[in-house]
Amino acid sequence: MLHHKRQPPPSEEEELERPKPFRFVMALGIVVALAFALLALLRAENLAAVAQCVVGMLITGPLFYFLIRQMARIQMPKRK
């Protein structure tokens, strides 16, 4: 039987350096939700539907912006 040595958990710096696939999937989901709200706005027939679309865009727009900003920060080289 082979015995493998356990590796220590990654430090915070190592954890931040590695891009996580979950973030990319989350960004894709937010983009889909934002696009859905924009397309639904074109089909809105009453004021309630317009309000729902605008609320959806107000929620997903900033989330998308902040998520992309954090993903860019992860990929930036460290300053010396």
C-alpha cells in the first residue's frame, strides 16, 4: 500500500494567486442573467415588467463589474 504525504493547506497568497473555475462560471451566470434582463426589457408590455427588468439589471450589473474587477486583480502580476 502506498502512503502519500499530505500537503499543507495553501497560504492566503497562494490561494489568491490561483484563478478558480467557480469565479468564471459565476461571471458567465451573471452575464446570462444580465442579458436575459436586457432581452426581457424589449418584450416588457407593462410597467411591472419594466420595473422587474430594471431591478434585475441594477442587481446583476454591479455584481458583474465587481466580479470582473476581482478576476483581473487575481491575474495581475505582483508589484515589486
